[in-house]
Amino acid sequence: MALSTVSVILIEPIAVFEFGVAAEVFGIDRSDDGVPPIDFRVCSATPGVPLKTQNVSPFGIVAPHGLDAVAGSDLVVVAATAFRQDQDYPAEALEVIRQAHAAGATMLSLCSGSFVLGAAGLLDDRNCTTHWKYFDEMAAAYPKARVDTRSLYVVDGNIITSAGTAAGIDASLYLVRRELGTQVATKIARRMVVPPQRDGGQQQFVEMPIPECTADSLAPLLAWALDHIAEDHSAASLAKQAMMSERTFARRFKAETGTTAHKWLTQQRILAARQLLEDTDLGVEQIAQRVGFNSTVVLREHFRREIGLAPVDYRRRFVPAAV
């Protein structure tokens, strides 16, 4: 699949953050950074008419395109909206979604947008997810859907469903990385000041409160660790770098990233290795050293576990010209 044309379908009331995720990842011209241009289309059944947002004090968002503009899209994003009975969604929007799926477009729902895919009949006998608050409603509304109550996002063929808010960023960056490569995804992530990738299989952590955004956020430490990815890190050394006790650091790290320091480091090293495999002709041994694995054996083991391929096979598949 290419990623040259992306359409977002808006249904009133609009969840602003989730729509903003799609606009931020796919709708900003970053060609100066080497990111391929994307034809980004915001579509609704009533183009030119302000659509109310899902806020305490609603305001209007105007879609410049009608639903006919969805035709030919590589990716169709279904933005979050208030879920309802199937018959209460715009019938024209559901039909356009069915047609886009039948034409081979990848479908991405953000948060409660998964209910729209369900209403269009696209979730039957598929794995999917949604915001943790709506698990019971999703299972009741679409009993043939296999609702994953743990993951941040779920990929089932050409249908991708994501959990609430920030999980939409993870799913969107996953798509960018899959279609445009690790380097492009990393560039977009850096501009957004978010981690390049969180694994979709991470838990939604239903019982864990969202950490406050404070001046002592771990973001500077994570950026430092990425800049020094080749060095030997551990949870203890990172805690020392952050000037925290190991216990406090472990709690804060999991609250901010949704995983442990060890797993996060492994994932970031795999991402770095993928980029080097895609963009350089370095050997596997050199790559292992550059990303902080202490041997090619360790790199191969983690790479195969995370990606499902050996590094050499990955390079052959994604860089056909490489020898």
C-alpha cells in the first residue's frame, strides 16, 4: 500500500484530539524534512457546514470535502465520535466506508471511531479494540467482533483499530513506519515530540491514572537515551541519570511510557536497527554495536522476536536493491 492519499471521515460530534492526531501525522507538509507529501482530505456528509465538537463548549470544524473525495484513498481514517445505534450514523458515510474497504483501502479508526467500522459491518470475525471505557458496549453491539481489551491498537488485515487518545498516535505512526519506513516515522515523531513507536501489544493500563505533565517529566531522559542508544544502559543506570531511586524511577517510567525501561530500550534499539537496515549498507555486526546490542546473536534474537524476521531477511524484504 502507498500512503499518498489519506482521507479522514468526520461525523458529528467530533472528538477534537483524535481528529488532531490524524491532521498532525498525515496532514502537515514535512517535505522539507524528507517526508513524502500526502494528499490529506477532510471529508464529511455535509462539506462546508460546521460540525459540532464533543466539548463542554462546542465549536465548529468545517470539512472542505464531501464523502465522494474518499474514493481512491490509500488510507481512510475514521475519527472518533459519540457512539450510537447503527442506524443513527449517517448512512452515506457507512456506505462510503464499505466501498473504500472493498476497493482495498486501509481503514484506521481512532478511539470510538471503531463503532463506525462496526456499524459498517467491517468488524465481524475480526480482532479489534477501542477505548477501555467502551469494551462492554463494543462487545454487546458487535458480538461477532473479537474485542482485544489489552492492546493500544490492533492490526487485522487492512483494518486497524486503536484505543483512546494517545493510542491513536501509536497506530498512526505504526502505519507511517510500515508504509514509508522507520526514518520517516522517526522524523514525524521527533517533530511531534513523542516516542517513535510504542508496541501495539502494550496494555491500555485501565487502572493506572494518567501521570501529570510536570517539569520533572522523563521526556528529556528518553531523548538522552535515544541519543546514546549505543551505550550500555540499565534501569539502574537510567534511574541514576534521572536522579531518582530505582523504585520511584520504575513507577514513573511505567506511568509515562506504559512499559518497563528494559522493554522500552529493547524496542528503541530494534527501531534503530530497522532504520540502519533500511538506510545503510552496514553489516549486522556493525548495526548491533551501533544500537547497543552486545552481539549479533542478541540482535538477531530480539529482532526475530519483535519483527518475526531475521535482520538479513528484513533487509531483503524492505530494501530489495541491497545485496
